Amino acid sequence: MKSVRVGCVKYLNAHPLIRGWLGNVEFDHPSALCQRLAEGALDVALVSSFEFLRNPIYRIVDDVSISSDGPVYSVVVAHRGAFPDIEEIELDPASKTAVNLLRCLLVELGLTPRLTGGTSESTELAHARLIIGDQAIRLRQNHPGEFQFWDLGEQWKKLTGLPFVYALWLIRPEIHQATSIAQHLRGLRDENLADLPAIVSDAVANISDNKQVISPEFLDRYYNHYLRFGFGIREKQGLQTFGDLCVKHGVLPKRAREFGVV
């Protein structure tokens, strides 16, 4: 497996899916990894689920995802005041999944704020902003009570009653050892989930090295309460529904879509 070119999102939510991989791993934001995977610079990557919907040439590692079945905590619109009164939301370009999930939710709820471009590393909140991953966690941890947070996972569950799939392991179609890679990634996930205290300990140590402060208690709750790491029937239904809404609202072209899992 060491020769396989692997990419992985560089967020805390990915630790239970990548810890213990023995080869090199390219860590980056989801949008950058999607481009690298599409160009063939990576063989397999844990990337935004929207990348598969946009370009369904990949094989999906079955039974593994980063999902939520309700609030996700780390994919939110941070805002002040009543959410329906918001006139403008600054987008985080790091994740096409979060951006397009927000677009679909707003239209389905009859809300029409302007959506503007932004930078994923921006630290100032001018009006309302879509924030994902560790940046969202830091903002919520460091500024309690200062902002309100519109949780996209929570809103999706209210709208559809289904889980939402944020990220998947995708394997390029020309990779011959796809089955063995998939089996190895499932096994890695199972080993890590069986020892979540070690995952939490490693994550806390890594965060401390970067001079950030997130408590072990929070991470334990994040992994056990907010996140899901399977890709079963209901997660597939959630992803299919997301794809259907993207078509309905002109985000994606209408076409046949099959989940080629391995």
C-alpha cells in the first residue's frame, strides 16, 4: 500500500479514517484534493462527496464516510441576528460539498441571501459566513456566545430526515488494486473506532503542537455524538437525495447516477 498515492482532508474529522496508514499521505483542503484526484495526481483520496456527484467516474470505498445524522458542529453558517434576516453569506471555497449543500438548503427553505466569495483562511466575520472543519470548531470554541451557528447537518436532517454525507474515500477507475485498498481502509477505520481514546489523545497532541486548544472532552463528544463513519443504506439515500436536489436547483446536470462501490 505504500506506493499508493493517498490524499486526505486535513481536518480533525478525518483522524479516525487515516490514523495508522503506513504510506505517505498528502493532506490539504477538500477542494485542492478534488482537483489533484481529478487530474490523476492522486490514486485515492478522502474528499468532498460532491466530487463524486460532479464526476461519478470513481469507485467509492463502501461502508466508510464522514457523515452526520443531525447536527455536525463543524459545518455551519456563523452569524449575528435572526438567520432569515441575513442578506449576505460569505462562502468558504474549501469545500464544494458545504457550499452546494448551503445553496440547496436556502432554496428549499425559501431564503435568498446573496452568496459571495471568500477565503478559507479568513479570520474575520463581516456579516455571516459559511465555515467548515477545524476553523469552525476553533471559532465555536474560542467565541462562545458571540455568534449564532446555523448547523447545515441539523438543517439537512430537518429537511429530509436523512443523514448527510460530507466526505468519501474515492478511488480512481484505473487503479487495479481497488478492492485491497478498500478493504485496508475499512480495516483501518474499524481499528481506530475501536480505540477512540487513542485517536482523541493523538489529535489533542497534534493540536497542542499547533498552539491551539481543544479539549479531549470535546473531541470525544465530536467523534461519538456528532460524526458518523459508515456508508450504509441511509447514508446512500442521503447522498442520492443531495444529488437530486443539486439537479433540481441547477447545480448539477441531470444524468444517471450509480454508486460504484468496492
